[in-house]
Amino acid sequence: MTVRQRTAFVTGAASGIGRAIATSLQAESVRIVLADRQAGAIQALASQLDGDVFPLPLDITDASAVDACLERVPAEFRDIDILVNNAGHDIGGRIRFDQGSPDDWSAIIETNLIGLMRVTRAILPGMIARGHGDIVNMSSISALRIVPEQAPYSASKAGVHMLSDIIRGELAETPLRVIEIMPGLTRTNIVTTRHRGDEEAARQYFERFGMALDPEDVARCVMFALSQPPHVQIAQMFVLPTNRW
Ligand code: NDP
């Protein structure tokens, strides 16, 4: 694969899809910054991964911490070739818009959209200066399909969708690529936040839908997109469980 010898910065690396992507990149000898607000979990993952990885505790809603994020990593991790904007937040479960809480909306938009923009703003100038780089934005099928009772999350992901298109356009004259991944239901904590610590409730939640992706399924798609030759840009990829449409 062409991803070897590169350096990646993965947000939300402690869990679920981000963890699976980090593990897949590490298997290809990519040097990785593991960024997540779950400091203990990324430290544990760094100890477990047998490779060149650096755990970076980072809350992507913290503007000054994001602006300084590259200063907090060792010099050999600073020239980022692959940015995986994966960290995401939801409140778990479904709730009608008129019953939702503005504080929850802020947390969702601040993480999924503004946080992603901040991290990109911190890392993209280096990619432009070096003349290469891949940005992977994890949006969601709910960016484009209507999912009732998930308005703030869907709006945040629709924002990521449009942002990805616009940045891709702005970078069209450069070798940089912007890859948007739109997964459907995937077995991770974000879906079952309200069931955390309750394995049986989480199992029943996924059973209702009959089928779900595993984080490794999404990671495989990311690796496929990253391993394309430089003139091929996988701009958008839908990844759904087979029983969805
Ligand atoms: P997980 O909850 O398993 O992983 C998300 C990780 O991001 C967690 O470690 C989480 O920490 C971290 N995180 C959340 N907010 C922040 C923040 N402000 N700063 C730094 N880290 C943060 O969920 P997934 O693996 O499913 O989520 C990965 C991405 O995939 C998200 O963008 C999600 O929206 C997207 N996605 C997921 C789908 C699914 O069905 N699972 C479907 C489509 C898209 P903490 O545990 O503290 O929240």
C-alpha cells in the first residue's frame, strides 16, 4: 500500500472507528498521533500498539489546545501526511427537535463541525506548504438521508459534508485529497451512549436494526481510499449495513 512511511493524526482514536483506523494504519507502519479527550484510553492504546505512536490528550472543542496541538507532539510527528477527522459526539438515542436541549446542540455542533474545522485549520497549512496530504472526514449517512429525531447530529454531519466539498474544491489545483466517509449504523459507543455500562441494553439496541457495521469495516474503507494512487481521489464513500438503503 502507498500509505507506508507516512505520518497520521487521528482524532477520536481512543474508541470505535478511530481506534480501528489507528490500528489499521499502524499495521501499515504509519507513524500516528492518537488524539482523543479520553487520555487514559489513548495511553493504553499507545502501549498496546507496537509501533511509532504518540498519545495526545486533546479536546477538539478547546480552541487554544487545538491551535497548539502540533507543538505538543515530538518533532518527528509534526509533518502530518494523513489527517483523520473522526472524533464525534452525540447524546445517544433519539429526541424530537422541539424537545431537545440547546446545550446538547452546542456540544454536538462544537465537536462534530467546529472542532473538525479547528483541527483542519491547525494541520492543513503544513500540508499545503509541503505539497501533499490526505484529509479524511468522518461524516455520516445522516448527512444526506433523513433520520427523524436526530436533527442536531444530522445538521452537524451535513455541515461536514458541505465543508468537505468546498475544501476539496479549494484544493483542486494541489495534490491534496479530501475524502469523506459516510458510514451507516456501526457498533460503537456513540450510538449507545445512553446505554454505557449496560451491555444488555446496548445489545438490544443493535438487535432492533438487525445488522450493523463493525468499526473495522469502516477502517477498511478508509485504508482503501488512502491507498489509491495520487491521481485518484475517492471523494465520498457510503458504507452501509447490507440491510439498509
Ligand atoms: P465512539 O464514541 O466509539 O468514538 C468517538 C471518540 O471520539 C471517543 O473516544 C470520544 O470520546 C471522542 N471524542 C468525542 N468528542 C471529542 C472531543 N471533543 N475531542 C476529542 N475527542 C472526542 O464513536 P464512533 O467510533 O462511532 O465515532 C467516530 C466517528 O464516526 C464520529 O464522527 C461519528 O459521528 C461517526 N459515525 C459513527 C457512526 C456509528 O453508527 N457509530 C455512523 C456514522 C458516523 P468520548 O468517549 O469521551 O465521547
